[in-house]
Amino acid sequence: MKQIGNMKLYSLEEVTDELIGPKGSLEREKFDRQVEESLHTYRIGEAIKKERSDKTSHRTN
């Protein structure tokens, strides 16, 4: 935690530890796994969009 004036700033890790649980706990492992799966799905979707966009731009040229 970092104090700036009257405000307290917390890192993402501190907030996640407090709300989800510390690293190594079952809840945290499940949460981290879901985040990784979501990121993987997002990246696949972005790759598909890019490929479609590239194919579309090649057709018009």
C-alpha cells in the first residue's frame, strides 16, 4: 500500500490477495486459471479478426 495524501493506493496483487485469496489458495488458483483461459480466448479472437481483416484488404487491392 502506498499513501498519497489522504488516499491509499493498493497494487493489483494486494487487492487480488484480499478479495480472491493469496497465491496458492484454491480460490486463487481457480481465479488465475479462469483469467488465463479468458486471455487465451481473447487472443485467439483477435488473431481471427486480424486474419479476416488481412484477407479483406487483399481482396480490395
